[in-house]
Amino acid sequence: MVAPNAVTAMALCFGLTGVRYGISGEWERAVLSILFAGVLDGLDGRIARLLRGESRFGAELDSLSDSIAFGVAPSLILYLWSLYAMPKFGWIFALAHALSCALRLARFNANIDVDVQPHKSAGFLTGVPAPAGAGLTFVPLYLWLVTGEPIFQAWYVVAPWTAFIAFLMISNIATYSWSALRLRKRIRLETIALAGLLAASLATDPWLTLLLICGIYVALIPFGILSYAKVRRQREANPGPA
């Protein structure tokens, strides 16, 4: 249990470190701290399964860590960066992201022991996961870092986008999950090469690369909805045991 839970604790600390950098106005380090927390969050579950260290304690710690690193921390960073300038309601929009993240994680925990989970059994997620939501909500900040244009820091741009991502996190739409990814053998080498080039792109121009990744993710959301609708129609046409 120690190794995966230690990684989860590291993700939590990186999320809070992002707030520290946000307070001092070091926006690049603030965002990178949250993104690195997302990388660690993707590793802890796999480490737990590899070492057979899965536990209820680990599941609860993971949810608490996600709520802080991908809910509270991004909300504070966005507020300090842009939303503070919004008259009266800037803090409300920041809270919307944190609250939506907490609600999403609570729904996930409540469904852990539920036998029938239509989205999960078909290889889909319900709504946008917390780490992806944190990465997406920073899109205006990425644009600001790439272009330097002050319009992307304006609250009337950041607030609607924050509300949109908050809605996606608590929505019931079906989104693709890694478990649904099945690569054909003939393209596996190309995929490995693409992963290497992606890593190089992140090192060379992280903000532009992150914008591209976010754009692809958002563009795939309608395809996920359509794919799950097809699966649901097939289930309705051929009902069988769960």
C-alpha cells in the first residue's frame, strides 16, 4: 500500500504547490504543478494494481487528493489570475469548478460498489474526469502564455469557459476512457513514435502542445457521445444479462 499512496500524496502536494506559485504570480510554475499532479494521479492506480496494493484507504485518499489538486487548486489559481477582476461573481465561478470536481468525485465514490454501471461496462467515463477538467479549465491561461494577448486573461472570457468545464465534469455525457483504447498491431510502432514526439513537443513548446491536446480532447467529446449512443442502441436491441 505504501508506494501507490505515497504517489497520491505527492500529487496532492504538487496541487497545493501550484497554489503557492499562483499566490506569487508564477503562472507557468503554477500550471505545471497541477499538470504534474495529473501525471502522478495517472500513475498511482496503475502502481497499486501492479503491486497488488489496492485498498479502500487508497481509494479514499485518491479522491481527497483529486478534489484538492484538480478542484480547489485550479479554482484558486484561476481566481488569482483572472476572476478576481470580475465584479461580485468572480469567486462564484471559481467555486463552481471546485464544487463540480467534488461532486463528480462523490458520485464516483458512491458508484464504486454499484453492480450496474452502463458507461463503465462499455469502456466509457461519465463526464470529464477531474484531472482532464483541471487541464481544460486552464485553456485561456495557455492561450495567454502563447500569445501574450490580455483578452485571454479577461474575466468575461475565463468565467464562461470555467462554467462550461464545470458543467462537463458533473454531466452525464459519455466520454472516452483509456480502457476503451484498443490499438491495432499494425499501428503500435507508429503510436510509440507519436508518444515520443509528443513528449518532445511538450518539452519544446509546452503551452502550444497542451492547447493542441485540449483541442483534440474537446473535439472527441461528441464522438464519445455518439459511440455510447450506438452501444446503448445495441444493448436495447439485444438485451441480455448484465
